[in-house]
Amino acid sequence: MTPLPKRRWSTRRQGKRRATLKVTTSSSVVCSNCGQLKPNHVACPKCGFYRGRQVLKIKTRNKEESSYAKASEDKKVENKN
């Protein structure tokens, strides 16, 4: 048999225990470079800047790739009709 508590926890003691179990929202700040909201102490996911200097290189789509994707979508639409 497993051990059991000898006495019941009072509601006051239970409330004191649960008082620390609260959900907090993560705070965010405005990026100094692009103006987007970003988490604190993290490089901006939009532009890659942190504390005034670029620390991440953000990949962007080339115009050729995006036009290729559009062309392939147009072909799919034509094939359905």
C-alpha cells in the first residue's frame, strides 16, 4: 500500500500553494530597427537586429522563385479547368 497523508490540507493552505501557480503573459517590445513587436532579449525575427546591430541573416525569397511559384500555380489552375 502506498503512503497517504495523515491529515487533510486545509483550504487556506491549499490556496497559499495555488497562489503562485498563475499564468503570465510574455512581454514584448518594439524593434528599434523595423518597428515590429518582438520578445524581450531576443533578436527580431523580422529583420534580425538585436541591440542596434544585425546578428541574424534573414532569408528572403528571390523574385525569380516567387514568379516560378506563381507560374506553377497558374498551370495547376489551367489543368483543373
